[in-house]
Amino acid sequence: MSLWGSLRKHFFGAPREPGRVDRFEVEPGGLVLLTMRHTLRVQGGPVECRSYVTQGLAAHGQHEMVFTLRENSGMADDVLQQKLASLFDRFRQLASEGRTVDVGDVTIFGEHRLFPGMHVLYTRASPIPGLPVPPSALALLLITDKELELVQRCGPARMMAALGKAYSHYPCPSWSDIRRPELPVEAILEQSLLPRVSHSRVWSARIVKQDADIVLRIAPGQHAQFRQLFEQLPEETQPFALLTGIDDAANGCLAWEPGQTGPVAITPPGSTGDRISGCFLLVLPGMEQEEARLHEDGFIWSLSPASSKALWTALCEGQGLALLVGETRLRVEWVA
């Protein structure tokens, strides 16, 4: 072995072979971490990565987790593995206490972070050939301090779709790159309508355009959240926004960035684009002229006083609704 090879092995550990799965026990007889080096074939070109998949979190009621990191972090395998083992073991402990996370949630770190200035946004994991990734697994996506503010003020779907647009990857990248350019958060918050209106984050809700219909789909049991939202509005004509999730059955999602002059949707390969998900629904109640339109990465419903009242009743009482605005039908559906 060369001198450099000996030094590298001494300081960083022996390099792992691409495609070989290594197995490490985090908790003897319980939590296990599988890891593999591999290449992601994405639209922007091949991305060299190392992925880590948990086995054992599901036994505590927490979806299994996947962390995929682009091979440019400069962190040695053993150091990253130790950090992840500690993190996932903490998640196991929290799950055993009934404290779990799901898609759209965020873990905010204090001093003990995987990487300086980074937090974690949870997205739906993608399959990785050679690694057993459960269909319900969560992917850990690193975001910066400023991007955390974007998630908190505009919703996680906007963050995901913006990254998806930047990387031409639907609905968002499944890997983390600590050297990627940060999103233009300040410009987004300055130019967007969302931070200026009252809003409620309803990740279980979906806003989707299908043909001539724009459909708001909500999981049953959310009406209490809408009652609380409307009670906090100073007046009935106050605009409000619902920060929704990305529809799993959609074949496209609206995406937006400052300076964009028209609607843009990101789509998976082979998509027909006939079911487009939005990232929010902004309602303008008590308007003389009714209108339904795309705006930024979501939809705006301008509704008359009568239509506004019908929408409030539907949301607060868990009822279905259908409104005809011009040639567009607006629907509210309560579905699991």
C-alpha cells in the first residue's frame, strides 16, 4: 500500500466499495444502519453519493429513514456514520415516547448538528437500487437557517418544489448536497404574497388542478384546525392561505422563483401534466368579481360573500363543496 493509502486509511478509514452494502448495529438486537456508495442517475448528470437506511425505527412507530449525501462533504465515513447513528438512536427514543415525524416536518437543531448551519426537512424517500428502502420511508433533506425560515413562512411544499425546479428533479431532490447554492430566500419572502397574509399549514391537504377543476382535498378530522384559523381572522373579508402538501398522485407540481413571469410546473419523466399539484391555496373572500387563477406556485380563489361563507362552512363542518367560477369548478373533498 502507498504512503498516501496508509495515511488515508489511518485518518479516514478504509474506503467502501461502490455497490457494497455494509451493515452496522446502532442498538444491539434493535436499530440497524445499512450504508452503500452508489451513483444517482438524474437529469443533471450522475451524482456520486453514499446512502444510509435505518432498520428498526418502524418497530417504535416511526417511518424508517434514509439519508443520501453527495460525495463532496469532506466528512469521513466513520465520522458521518457515528453522527447518524447517534441521530437515529435519538429518533428511536423519541418515537418510543410517541414523538414521531412525517413528510413535511422539520427537525431544528441547536449546537449538535450533522453539518454547521443545517437543519432537516423530511420528504418522501425514493427507491435506491441495491438498498432495501421501504415505500413509506422518509428522506432527510438538509436545509439552511434561511431556508428554515422559508419553510416556516411559506410551507415545506414551496421549499421542495423550489429545489425540484433548481435540480430538474420531481418533486424534489432525494439527496443532500452541503455545497449546493442556497435558495434566494430573502427575495422570495420579499416578492411573494404568502408571507403577507394569515396562513395555516395543513400538510395533509392537497390542492390539485385536474382539467377544468381545482380540487382541495383534505383528510377527515381537520375541520377543528380551520375553525381555529377563522376565529383568529380579524374580519370575514380577511385573506387567508392554506399551506398544503404535494399531492402524491399528481404528475406535476407548480414551482416559483423571484422574477418568474408565468406559471411553471415541474414534472416527472413521461408525465402528461394533467394533474398538477399546487403548494398553497390563497382565498380572497368577499370579492365582487369571482375568479380562480394560478399564482406563484399555488392557486388563488377570489370569492363573493356567498361563496366565501359556503367555503367557510364546508371547511369548518367537514362538508363537501362545489362552486362554479367562470368555466372552472372549485371543489372541496374530504378524503383519507
